[in-house]
Amino acid sequence: MKTRANAAQVLFLVVDQGQSLSAVLPAAQQQVAVRDRALLQELCFGTLRWLSRLEAIAGQLMSRPLKGKQRPLHFLLLVGLYQLLYTRVPAHAALSETVNACRLLKGESFRGLLNGVLRNVQRNQEELLSTVDQQDSSRYAHPVWLIKKLQAAYPRHYQQILEQNNQRPPMWLRVNVRHQDRQHYLQRLEEAQIAVAQVDEAGSGICLLQACDVELLPGFADGDCSVQDAAAQRAAWLLNPQPGDLILDACAAPGGKTAHLLEQEPQLAGVIAVDADAQRLLRVGENLQRLKLQAQVLHGDASQPDTWWSGPEFDRILLDAPCSATGVIRRHPDIKWLRRPADIAELVALQAKILSALWCKLKQGGTLLYATCSVLPEENCEQIRAFLCSHPDARLVPLHAGDTEQTPGQQLFPGDGNMDGFYYAKLTKQ
């Protein structure tokens, strides 16, 4: 009962108050029993994943939506619908626990309403789903503006992107090759009876058959592995650090790519990790400490490098640019409902500003790797195409056969190779 009420409160803070799920969920998990924390996470993630579909179903059965102080009860209803439609929670438990949670949300008088709606869905599930799924926004559980944008960019497979966004993400590990090679760590996973689904041919990644608590991973506390999607792991080997290089990791938090660069090449002259978010920057230090690695961590705005860097020019720069994060929606389903159409133009302008500013800090012959976890062309190939036109000293380093100045970079879509959606473009300074 308390778990459902807490889930409703989290959803209210995310959807109505605009807070991120990663910011509010941890505090909510501390308020429930340890055994219920996984369920709370499942209810929050799942309800956000299918939010517009669940709201469309509720709208079919209610004369008017719950508003004002009743909004947490609205989200409690959606939590109940999610349990009935998408989980293995027995229907009687989903119904009783959800309805009883009304009391914890000071909505005792709404018990009858929630009970009636949930039982109606239980009886008429197929008919209700058939009706609401006539609208793409309900069928694919994405906002209309994002569906239209993806359809315009990828008319032949936008539906696949939408469907992948609603899948549960896999759990990828990155083996710390300073400690052991991947084959050795695979043996340790086998001894720990943790099943592996696949390995990343391009690097040191391992995909688990089923996600597990990091405390169960062999040697995690000692820095023998990290959790990082295989698409994000590509950054380090695409940048290809060499002994003696001075490297800048811009927009570095939470530090996964910083650590990977240091793991991959122990003989670097140094790595500078900079980020504008002081709170997230703390995690860079925590990750480096666990992995027993060292980097210079700076708090600063990547678009104004002169305010935090007066040292020599960099041999290599990794720019993991601020973006819409539309390639990692399956990991962060709240992105669908927090992002706004106007955000994209603002992000594109910021990306261009950072690119130009950091280009001035790259030495001649140096390499810059531009990365986003977006699937939107204006943040990716269109951004790099414009940069190449405005910077005659920039040259594109092809990452695949179709990587040309007209269609620069490599776009990965959610689900490609069981990875997240990501974009990379590699540039050298002439």
C-alpha cells in the first residue's frame, strides 16, 4: 500500500512538477522497506514508460480528470492500471493495494472511483486498448511532437525507434582492463552464477542476461568493473588515446568516459574532466576513487574554457555534449514528458557554442570526438555539417563507409546491437 502511494507521489513530482526521476526516486526508496524498493522503481519507471497510454485509458472511463490536490490520486490510478496491464502482480493484489493507498494520500472518498475504474479495465481490457491505440500518441506512448519529429527524420523506421524506447534497457558492464582482461572477468561472472547475454566485439563490454544489484558483481567495490552501456563505451576507443596525450573530457559527469579513457591508456599525460553541474561532478570523483584512477576534476562551463583552463592545448578532446537524451529514453522514460519542443533549438545553439569554444583549445593535428545520446539529426549530423562549413581547419575522420561531410558521423539507434541510441563524429584539426 505504502509503495503504491509513494510511486504516485514520485510521479506527481516528475510529471506535474517537472523534477527528474533520478532526482526524486532515491529519496522515495528510502521511505519504503528494502524488499519493496525494486517494486517502487518498477512502478515509477513502468508508469512513466506508458504514461500517455494509461492516461488515455483512464480518460475513457472518467467523466473528468482529477485535478488540483487530487492529482496524486490521479497518478495512483495510473499506477494501478500499469500493474493490471504490464506486470505479474496478481490482479486482486494490484486492486486492493492501490485502492487502500487512497487513505495514505488523503483520498479516502475516492476509493470507490479507483476501484470502479480498475475493475472496468480488468473486464474490458482488450476493447479499451483497441480504442486508445487508434492514436499514435497512446499506442506508442510518446508525445505527439516527438513522434512527428522522429517520423520526419526517419520515415522508414521511426516506429522501431518508438518501440525500442519502451523496452526495458539491458545492463552492460565495462571491464576494467587495468585489473584483468574480459575473459578473466567472464569466468568470475560464471563462478558467481551471473548469466551473460552477449559481449561487445568492439571493446570490453559485457551484457548481462538479467540486471542485478551492483553489490553482486564480482569485484565491483574494488573497481574491477563499471556499469556503462556499450554505446557509451565506444567513446574511449573511438577517441583512441595515446601515451603522452593530454585529454579533455568536457561535460564529463558522472565520469564513466573519463574513467574508461584512463583504463584504456595508463600512460596519458593527464585527463581533465570538466562539468558545469557541481553536484553531478561529485560523482566523477566517487567513480574515480572506486576505480583507483586519477584525473583533474574541474567545475566549469564548457562553452567558456578560458574561465577554467590556462594550460597547454589538448591533444584530444571528448565532447559529450548536452543534448535531448532522446537516445536513452528506455533508461530515462521521464525524458519523454519533461522535454519540450523548444528545448531542441536551445540545445543545438549550446552545442554549437561549446564546439567552437573547445575547438580553440585543441592543438593542430589534435582530435575532437563529438558525442550525444540523441537520435535527432539537428543535434547530430546537421550540427557537425554546419561546424565543418564554418571551420575550414576541421576535417572529418570517417567512422564507417557512409560517414561523409554531407552525412557526417555515425548514428546508433536504440536497440542497435542491444545498445542505447548514440551519435559520434570524429574531427581533426588541420
